[in-house]
Amino acid sequence: METTSATYQDLKGNVRGFLCGYFQSDKAFTYLTGHSDLGWTRKQIDRDQFKDWCTLYYESYVESVLDIRRTDSNKSKTGGSHIYNKISYFVNDLSVPFRLKMNEFADNTATYTFILNKIHIFNFPYNFVLFAIEVEAQDIPLDRSSKMLLSLREVSRYSEYRENKTAEAYLNAIEPLLDIYRCSNGSDGYNGLVMTGGKFKLFQIVTCNDCLGDDLLFDLGFLNRIGTAHNPSDINCPSENYYNSIIAENSMSIFNNWKILALFDTFTVLGQGNGFSADWWSENYFRMVYIHSLFQKFLLFDLNQKFRTLSKSSEMRQLTDEMKEKEKYYAFPAISYNFLPQMIYEKINFGLGVDKEREELHKYIEQENLRQRESSDRKLSKAVLCLTIFAISSAIYDLVSLIRDWAGIEIPSCGHKIIVSAVVLFFIAILCLVYIINIRNNK
């Protein structure tokens, strides 16, 4: 069912959003296990649940993303147990209602109550701590929910929100998350929660029984005012070419009760009907797929940062080995026996640019390794040239001395030196000329 632009702003629905970020810490797990009194609960799956997941996803993939209760008898069979054993998952159930009070919300957004349901913590290998702040609103105008999520995504404004008392209940509720960051990094402030820019990534599930149109999907995905997609008077209205390319390349619909839009900053699920379940999408695709893809993206960001700052060839070789190891355990071209999880996985990675960034990083690292090898070869060539000149000089001197002695020629010491020097200089000139020509041909 399509709806006209004029009526889009009246659409209501249920919205669940996961605001995602990460930081690095080697202390988060210890802190979380020692603070169950603050509401943190570890959520592990047992061996039977693991086997159930393995009927849908590849075993190695399940091990790479879920917190599995392990014993000595059920260690990983994939060879990555020493890596995957570092995975842990904690949840803090909060159910805190909150409202936003902002000038841009003069149209009564403050009258709508949102719920901060949970904070999810995903400890991954290499000291990566991913988190998701889960918020929800029921029967809310979708125009208001988009504004709410747009504001909550802007971490760079959280200090301003705190000062202006814009979202007091919300900011107080996420203090347990900040406590983990503080104990890990010894610093305060909200900006450290996002190491890639100034805003959270967003995974949102929107249930709207009145509309399942591409215009609505586009506006929700970009967190625009509802009705913007084909409203030329709105400054954020996209060009027709851009709109068509986004819908063609970044959206997907397999069944008639849902559509998805995978963008760089947001992943949006728009569904309707009794057969659509936000809980199912949360468990099967947020928890199992989106978080895994985000971790890949954050790993690549970290590798990119290191690549830009390294200069020594030994450091580049170490970075290459590090990248190969991380790809071995986390770069999965295929994850599932079923077509749907695989298609959604590929679409999420496409939106985040995971595969493209990995390919580009491979290319840059290989180019840098080649440049450093060529530089080393040139230094070696210079050293060999010097040794060659020394050896030839010595040989020429000995040869001239041998000829003089054999022929019985008496050459004054000064004359002997002049002859030897002339011959040596001639050979040096020839070697230098050959070396210069070789260098130019290799450029």
C-alpha cells in the first residue's frame, strides 16, 4: 500500500532502535563480571542452543559471534578457540522511560515517551568492546521517532544535552555504559564512545501497518522528515537519480511484509502485518549479523589507522600478518546454509562498505610493501656496488702489480698509482652508468 506525501506525516508505528558504537579495552570483561550488582548479566548459550544455531549458520560463524558456554570437552573445532573464547555478551535490563526536550522538537515531541530498554555489551577479540543502546517507542508518529533517533545518534551533542537538561533520564540511564568506558580508558565524556566520527550507527526496526512504500523506507533510513523523499520544497529532498540508485542498490524485499534499506550509518527494517516480528529481527539479524558486520568494519578502521601511521618495513610486515589473522577468523564470504541470512549479510556489508574497504586496504598495503621492497633493493644494490668497486679496485691493483713484475717493468711509484687510478676510475664510471640506466628502467 503506497501513501501520498501529504499523508506521510500522519503515519504511526512501533519503533525499536539500536544505537551502536565501540571502544577498545582490556578491562571491560573483568569490570562486567565483577559488577552484577549494577545490573550486568552475562548471556551465554549452552551446547544444545549452539547446535540449533548451527542448523542455520556455519559453525565457525556461530562461534565467531555468540558467547558460548565452553568446557574443556567442547572447545572450538575450527582452530580459533583461542580467539573465540574471548567473546562475551552482557545485558543490562533498564526499562527507563525518557523524553526529549529540544527547540527543534517544538512540535510536541517532548510529549511522547520513549523507553530505554537495555544496554548490550559485546566483548570481541583484540580488546574491541561493541555496545548497543536499545530504545523503543510504541504507536508514535514516525516523523517524531525519526527526529528522536536522529538526535540520540549525535553523540557529539550529548554534553550539550546534559548541560541543557535535554534528555536527563536517558543520559542518567546510560551511565553504566560510561562507567565501563571510564574504567577502561581513565577518561570521562561521551565522545570516546564513538571512535569513528561523532555519531552512533543505527539499526532500527519499524512496524507500520499503514504503509510499506519506498518513499517511507527512504525517509526512515536517512532519518529525514517523513514526506521528504518526493517533496521538492524540502531542502533534503534527494535528486531523482540518487533516490533511484539508493532504492535499487541498497534496499531489498523478499517477502511482501517487509523491506530493508542498508546504508552506511543506518540499517532500516520496515515491516507490517501479524507475521512480522521485531523480536525475530532483533535476535536473528541484529544480534547474529549486524553486530558481526560492525565488528568487521571497526577492525578495518583500526587497521587503516595503523597503516597510515606505520613507516618501517618490519611494521608493515607485522600489519600484513595481523590483517591476515583477523581475516582468517572474521572475514566470512558465506555464513549460512539458507539464502535469506546470506542475502541480508551481503546487503549489510554492502551498505557499510566492508568488502570494498577490505579490498582497498589490501591493495594499499601491497603497494606499500612493494615500495618498501624496492627501496630495500635499491639500498642493497648500492651496497653491492660499493663492495664491487672495492673488489675491482683491489683486483686491478693486484693485476697491474702482477703484470709489472712479470714483464720486469720498472714503473715509478707515482706512475704506478696514476695508471691504477685511471683504470679504476674507468671501471667505476662504467658501473655507475649501468646502475643509473637500471634505476631509470625500473621506474
